[in-house]
Amino acid sequence: MNPEKRKKLKTRASRIAGQVTGIQRMIDEERYCVEVLDQIAAVRSALDALGVELLSQHLESCVMGHGTDHEHPHAKPMSQQELLAEVQAALSRFLKS
């Protein structure tokens, strides 16, 4: 993953961490329940967007780039069937609600 994409993902993750901290603060302040629920929904949406971006990056660097000079440096050697099984498992975990 190139440094610009990594920075973008880290920025998103930091923003999400801030939102979660905000939820903790809202609970401490005994804010109205619906306001807290709205923030929880916002965090879920942000996590989903981050997950989609990470999944896209995985498909680009680890699946499409597998066996090329664009492959992720920590990708382990796998057959096409193993790659497909890994993507299916990742999608299954990611899409569970």
C-alpha cells in the first residue's frame, strides 16, 4: 500500500477513535439516548466505509497483485483457490451484522 493510501486509512481510523471517545463522553455526561444512538450509527457507518476501503486495498494488492511486484510485502504464498477462500472468509466476517 502506498504511503498516501496508508495515511488516508490512518486518518479515517483516528477519526473513528475520536467518535468512539465522544460516545464515551456522551454517556458520562448522561446525554439523551437518541443522541448517543445517532453517534453509534455514525461510527458504524464510518467503520463500514473504512472496511470497504481496506477490502478494496486487499483485493488490489494482495489478490490482484499476488505473485507480482505489486504484491503486499506480508502476503503469504497461496494458490488461486486459497486466495479465493481467504477473500470469501474475509467477506463473510465483514458482512456479518
